[in-house]
Amino acid sequence: MKPLSLLRVAILASWILVAGQVSAKTLVYCSEASPETFTPMTSTADSTMDAAAKTIFNRLVEFKPGSTEIGPALAESWDVSPDGKTYTFHLRHGVKFQSSAHFTPTRNFGADDVLYTFNRQRDPNNPYHKLGNGSYEMFAAAGLGSMIDRIEKDDDSTVRFTLNAPNVTFLSGIALDAMSILSLEQTQKMVAAGTPELIDREPVGTGPFVLQAYVADNQIRYAANQDYWGGAPKIDTLVFAITPEPTTRVERLKANECQVAALPPPSSVADLKSDPDIDVHQIEGQNVGVLGFNVEHKPFGDVRVRTALAKAIDRKAIVEAVYQGTGRLAGSMVPPAQLGAIKDAAIDYDPEGARKLLKEAGYESGLSISLWAMPVSRPYNPNARRMAEMIQADWAAVGVTSAIVSYEWGEYLKRTSAGEHDSFLLGGSSDNGDPDNLLSYMLSCDGVAGGSNRSRWCDKDFDRLLQQGRAESDPAKRAEIYRQAQEIVKTEVPGVPIAHSVVSIPVRKSVLNYVMDPFGRQNFARVDIAE
């Protein structure tokens, strides 16, 4: 008898756990990485947002499934003052928080939870500000700290946000997965018990699934939240089978060991499309893969060196080899579908020009640097190791020696956030479809302080344009503002946009109601399994 795989054993165990439910349904998702944490506000990784924000939590407002349109969630409606500075949110009644092994709620969701969630991030003097890793990259990168003047509770079901100035990015900012609403009561009880770490390990949200068990680098298991305000999910058990190797994810999908898989290797997409039992959902990704330079490390403070290293790499060859038909050469840090995106990065492959610039900067005899490469495949970069090797070879051709460095995913994000690297491969998927999102996250001065701007580049003129873009409501004027901002990036070269990818998610045809997220995230609240 052939032995069962660990994944099949896990699925069997989950069926046993729901014994008595004859028609119990389990969906297994082959994910690409372990979550950094189960507290979305202290994370930036898609793996955390999929495993926590989209499963366990909700936001005040959320993007409608498969859309960039904002709709109600924990706030069932809101009003905006005539001057555009005050947003009054009317909270949904009767929303229950989940329970965990160490916490059972005594009250429903309310205004105090909203104030806690936002004030913990915006106020360094808040008693809970330093919980977890005390870092709120997305909050800082979205500019919410400087945007919000005050947050007030009118009553248990009404919260009023007053902004320092009108800002067209506010609603999309609070719809970010990192702005998931946490339970104040759980935090108070865990801190009082001397176990604040349980907030991150035993999350309780208002979302469609309840965390049951987590084995790092192996699997996460959830049960349907029968009290979910949006209606109990159709599936009884959701399993994240953590499978970092892309080809293994494909094998498991074909064997029906998982029904949805993250990010297949580009070389497998055509084969998956020909499989009669599998649908491949695809979307032009609102993302960008980037090679960045840490301008705080010598010699990257010199724009001549940054420009030389940019010109030394053959981006077209990299896109062909790494993306294999599922990516296009990037013209900007802003994805082409977004407002004001420009098409020409002004970085031509020019090894001779690179050598001249290096000589002019005093590095004719050579240069030795580190090049950090991600350990996981992401929508914006399916194979960072291969990309790093090609960049390494291109740089060697102009006299630059580079050592490729990598760490486990969570450690990689932590260390690059702290600025330990010389150069690095990363990128991002837009969280809201607005050009401000990626530009602010990757390149703003607030992003330097918050840790999301891993280039550590702060340009006051660029930041001033970001502020203008947030305040301008006319789309044509906003587009021009963001074009000007991108021109500064082209001149200063804090990073090199490599590619925008087409995101592919293979799904077995037994899965019903699957909707692809325009931002590359996974949401299983409404999916079903054919019987």
C-alpha cells in the first residue's frame, strides 16, 4: 500500500475533525511561504495578508471581490464633510469577534476596536505601540500618520476621522489589508496576563475563517466562522499547505492534493492550461519587480554608480529568461494600468557607458558589493535567484564583483527593512490600484523611517509631489503630478524597474466561485467545492 503524503494526512485529519458533518468540505491552497505573523499591521508580505488579513480579519472598508472599487465592510456606510477633511463611519452592528485558546470575547466589535487599531500605529505614546515588532511599514508608507489629525468615537457604532487636509487616497489607504481591525479586548487581556505574544500567534478577528492550528513552514488550518457577519463560508475547512518550491505546487495541484496553487513557474503555465481539470486564471499584474540600491551604503550615494549599474544589466534578456512570456519590460515603478504611468525608464543596456560612469566615479579598477535575492517566488519576480545570477554576470562584465545573499523570507524582509544590504531584489504588488501606493511604499521619505523604502532614498521634491498627488482630486492633474514624480526617479535611479508580470493562479475545476484578486491576494470567503 502506498503511504499517504503528509499533506494527505493533514487533509484526512481535517475531515476527521469535522466528523458528524457528512458533507464536510475542505479546500487546500498550496501557498508559497509562511506568514511573518498573524497581525497584519506589523507585516508587509503577501503571505501574511493571505494567511491573516484575508482569512481572519476585516477592514472598515474593503475592495469589492475582483475589483478596485471600495465598498462597505465593518463600516456599513460613511459620510464625508463638504471640505473633504472629515469622514464619519457608521459601524456594522452585531459583528462578533472570534475566540482563541486563551481568549473568549465578552462584547461585539465596536468603535473602541477601530480607535485601538489606528492609534496603536499612529501614536508612539500609545501603550500598545511597541507590541509585536513595533513596526508599521504600510501605515507609514501610505502616509496615514501625517494624513490623520485625530480619530474620535461619537458612540459605540460611530467613528470620526479628521484629516489635516483633504486627501483622495484616504479611503484606499484604510482599505489596505494591513489596516485590519484587531480586538482591543484581546490585547488588553493578553497584556494583562503577561502573554502579549499571543496576539500575534492566536489572532481573533471578525473574518470568514478561524485559525485552528499552525505549523511553521508546513501548514495552516482554519475552520469556517459560522458567526461571520458576511455569511458562513461554503467550505468547512481551509488548509494552507506551505509549499515554497513552485514546481512542487504544480505537482500537488495536478494530484489534487491542493485545489488552488500560488504562482506556478512561467514554464508550467502552458501545460496547466492544457489540463482538462484545471483552469488558469490570469490578470495583468499591478506590480513591479525592482532592483534597488541602498543609497546609505557607499558607493550608492553617488548617482553615477547607480546609473552605471543600471545600464550594465540587460533587462530585456532578464525578462525573457526569468518571466518566460509572462512579463513585460517595466518603464516605471508605476504599473502601466495605473494613472500617470510612464513607459520609458530611460535605462538602455549600455556596458560601455556603464564603464565610463564607473571610471568617472573613481571605480575604474573595480568594485565589490552584495546583491540580495529573495528566497521565494512572488508575482512580481518568479525567480529572484536566477535574476540575481544574470545581474551578477552583467556586472562582472563591467568590473563589478557581487556576492549573492539570501535569507529565509521573514528574515530577508526584516534585514532589508533595517538597511543591511547594498543592493537588493524585491518589488511590490499594488494594494489599491493608485500610483501613490507603490511610489510611497518604495520611495517616500516616510517609507525610509517606516522601513518600506529599502533604497533609503529621500528626495524632498519627490515627496512634495506625492503630497500634491494625494490632495489633488482632478485625475488629469494627478496624472501629471505622478509623471513628474517618476521623472525624478528616472534621473536619480534609487532603483531599477525590471518587469511587470502577468499573474497566473491555477485552480482545479472542482472549485466554484473563485474570483481572482486584481492585487494578487487570495480570498476564499465565498469559494465552494463541487460535490
